[in-house]
Amino acid sequence: MKCGIVGLPNVGKSTLFNSLSSAKAQSANYPFCTIEPNLGTVQVPDPRLEILEKFVQPERVQPAVVEIVDIAGLVKGASEGEGLGNKFLANIRECQAIIHVLRCFDNGNITHVEGSVDPIRDKEIIDLELQLKDLETVEKRLEKARKSARTGDKEAILVKEILEKAHAHLEQGKNTRQLEWSEAEQPIFDEMQLLTAKPVLYVCNVDEASVKTGNEYVEKVKAVVADEDAMVIMLAAQVEADIMELESYEERKMFLDELGLEEPGVNRLIRTAYSLLNLQTYFTAGVKEVRAWTIHRGDTAPQAAGVIHSDFEKGFIRAEVIHFNDYEQYGSEAKCREAGKLSIEGKEYIVQDGDVMHFRFNV
């Protein structure tokens, strides 16, 4: 699960990434791990872990994580290899979702690569480069697909129609994530891995004065992306950096209270990115470890078990499930069992966000 941070140079990408890199949960036992200078593994803030830790008192707690990649700043002409264009586009292709940072603040001391602050223009510059690269990809495939379709093969005809629909959409300057597909078309389209099809979270980087109420720039962004299948949040990257420099939880809490905020913006960003990827969490809870596991919404119990180990999925027998709210109410697995709040579920069970689970399997 990897999200790429993109944006023009000097919009606050690296400041935001560094804040994410320093993001610590309220408890000190959640380490942050940097794999490479531009790749960070960031925990998903989840207060439910603290509740389970209090009840179970395990040896360790392991949160869910999302990988965040700080991708080089893009310039006009990236689709033709300008600047770090080819590297930039290759890095995006490896990500499952895009976090697109837009500068939504005025500051004469911070130069803008385009000479003025205009988040809509900035968005369109990056959109255009991604669309041009996708057009190139689609056109290469379309030529081959049209030849195959002449044989009368039904799947070849379907592929050609999908490519033609995507091509027409891109030529209009639109992102392919806006397109709707049938059940038969969707897997074929997904296999193309188009850059403009990836889910996107627009992050409006504002100044401290606008961090609670927003500003005109933010409203313009919301209006422009209203018809896209996208999410928008706002935060102040510099404020986030200041928060992360504070040593104690108490200091951070005091700083947030002064700004009228309940939590750091990076916490919201990580949770939103997690949601953007259509992910959810289930828990395992024992004296050795309380752990959050990442699965897709709609996954069955065997699929959830397979995240722990493939043998769990192959030899799945049943799952013992306690809904998180019941665990919180009764305070232990034993009390949930006594109250009839532990259910035995089979292969068809769709895992719910927050389920506390034990798996029985035989290989």
C-alpha cells in the first residue's frame, strides 16, 4: 500500500513528507522507519489500538502502516522527459494512490516556480503531464487492439472499445478516474495502470491563519474537483513541521489547542489516504501482541486470514469474531464470550472494520 506525494516544486511536498516522517503516535512504542531517503513507512493513527492495549496489556503493539513516497517535483514537459520527468512518472506508476499537494497560501519569501500562487493552474499542469503520458500509453495499445479486433474476437473488441473510450476522455483533458466501467470492463481497464486512473487526495497547503477555516484558494480547489472521484483535505505543512519538533505529547496538545485543532493534520491525511485505497483494519489481540492488519473493504474471513500467512487462508476452518464496540464495552475476550458477543464465522463472512479475530486453520 503505497501513496506518492506529488506537486510542483516549492508547494510544501518535502515539508509535508518530513512531518509524516516524524509522525509519532501518542505512545512512544510506535517507531517510525525510514526505508530510503524518499520512502517512509508511516503508521495509521488508530485510537482503538490504545483501548485494546489497555485491556490486553500485550508485550508489543503493532499498528497498520502505509508507505509514503516523496516524488521529485514535476515541471512542464515531464511527459517528454523534461526535468526528472521520466523518473517522476515511473515513481507514480508504482503507487496505488496519489497525494497531490497544492500551494494555497501567499508568502513573498517563498518563490513559486510559475511566478504566482494559483492552485488550479498548478493542478492543471500536473494533470496535463499525466494525461499526455496516458495518451501515449493508450495510443500504443490502441493500434495493436484495432488489429486484433478485426479478427472478430469478442475480448479483443472489448479491449479496443475500452481504449477508445479512454482515449476520447483524455483528449478532452479529463482524468480517467472519472470514467465508469461495467463489471466486465473494469478489470481490463485496471490492467492498463493509467496514471490518471489512480485515486487522488488533494492536500491544500494553507498558512497558519487559514488552518481551521480555510481560504479562497481552498474553496476554488473544492469547486474544481467536485466532479472528480477525489478527496480534499487542508493542512498547514509548516505548522505540521512545528508540531513534530515538540518533544512531548503534552506540548503538542497545548499547541494544537491554541490553533483550535483536535489532532495534527498529518493524522487526518494518513487516515484519509488509507480510506482512499479502500482499506480497513481488523485486529488480533493476545498477550504477545496486539496488532492491526490491513485488508480491503469487502474481504472475506479467509482473505483476511491470508494477510497473516497464506497457510491461514489455504487451511481456513473458521474465525472467532468480536466486534470492536463489544470488546470495548465488555473489556476482555472472556467477558465477550460470556455475554454471547463472540461469533463463529465461516468462509463467507465479510470482515467488518475493527473486528477482533482469531482464526482456526488446518494445513
